[in-house]
Amino acid sequence: MTTLLHIDASPRPGRAGTDEHGSHTRRLTDHFVTQWRRRRPGDTVVRRDIGARPPALTTVEWIQAAFTAPERHQPWMREVLAESDTLVQEVLDADVLVLGVPMYNFSYPAAFKAWIDNIVRVGRTVDFDPSNPEDSFTPLLADRPRHAVILSSRGDHGMNPGGPLAHMNHLEASVRTALGFIGIERFHEIAIEHQEEGGERLDASIADALSRVESLVDELQQSREPVPACA
Ligand SMILES: Cc1cc2nc3c(=O)[nH]c(=O)nc-3n(C[C@H](O)[C@H](O)[C@H](O)COP(=O)(O)O)c2cc1C
């Protein structure tokens, strides 16, 4: 059985196309999960709405707790790390991360960065060995193949790879770097553009993104490796 981790980072609660002023990225993640479940209803979908409830920012207490060996944890440290532990476990359990991530000021919203900061954890998702300075980090999620599907939306356009404004897009590359650091290696990226302009160009971009989501679901479900087949 495959486990999907469905994350939405848009603070806008509704879905574009359904709700007034709804979120385009929520529309894409919903489409992905709906298409997935159509053919594999027995798969597990874990939902984490960080747009509605952003994870806590890192504090000095969090840093102290996260960099203390678990056997030396005091009760307050376990408390401080409780949310991070939950978020880490969700990623460890997932085969496919379905990430709805709007572009905010050329990268992702603060809530998504807070999620990243909570899941990149020494001893949980990455190991650190200072005695080996040439290769001190070991990604712990390389134990099995995991996919990250980055579903984005932008007000502007021309920010896809090779586009005239691609150099201003720091979103997907940053997600790839952080998740790659902990061992997630298979990335898929689909984005809506022209949100601010609206009209026909937005409509065409939405139609293209929805159709690419459907093709990606087909591709992932049909590939024997690495998405585990439904039991
Ligand atoms: C605070 C904020 C910053 C934004 N920054 C950018 C930006 O740098 N580039 C861009 O193309 N669009 C930008 N936008 C537009 C959003 O990317 C666009 O509205 C997108 O559809 C938001 O995702 P959502 O529809 O899922 O909420 C910004 C929007 C907001 C609210």
C-alpha cells in the first residue's frame, strides 16, 4: 500500500474553481489526491494543512532539544520537540509527498519554511558525523524511494525552467535541496502561472497543470518501482 502525505501551504482556505478567492495550489493537490484515489482507494492519505496551522518556528529551546541526544532528553525537551516529531514521522511514513506550495516573494511562504525546519532533524531524518568532515551528513530517508510532487502557483509567468524569469524562481530548487539533503530523491514539478493577470492565459495554464497532474498520477501508479502497489 502507498502512503501519500498531502500538504497545503496556502493560507487561502478554499480551492480555486470551487470557492471564491480559492487557492490554486489547493486545487492542484486536491486534483492529485482525487485522481490517485480514483484508482487506488485503499491507499492511505495523511493530511497536513500548514497553511491553516503553520508549524512553530525554531526557538532556542527547540535547538537545544533537537541537538541533545534522545537518551539525555529532559521532559521539557520532549514537549518542545513533540510537533516536530509528528511532522518527521509523517514524512518517514510517506511514499509520495504531495506539496501544495504557492510562490511568495520568489520562494515559498514562511509556513512551508517552518515545516522544512521541523523535518530536517539530526538523528531523525539526517545523521551527522563530525569525525568525517569530508562526508559528515547521511540522509536517513534514502532507505527507500520517496517521491516529492511540488505543485505550485505564481502570479507572474515565465518562471518555469528555461523561462525568461526562471532565475528569479527560488522555490522548487530550494525544496529539492532541503528534501534531497534528507534523502528524498525523486521530484516532480507542476505550476500554474498568470494568476495575477487572469483571463485566457490563466485558464490555459490551469488546464495544462490539471492535465499534467493526471499524467503524473498515471505515470507514478504505473511505474513498478518505486511506488508500492496497492495491497
Ligand atoms: C504575499 C504574496 C507574495 C507573492 N509573491 C509572488 C512572487 O514573488 N511571484 C509571483 O509570481 N507571484 C507572487 N504572488 C502571487 C501568488 O504566487 C499567487 O497568488 C498564487 O496563486 C498563490 O497560491 P494560492 O493560489 O495557492 O494561494 C504572491 C502572493 C502573495 C499573497
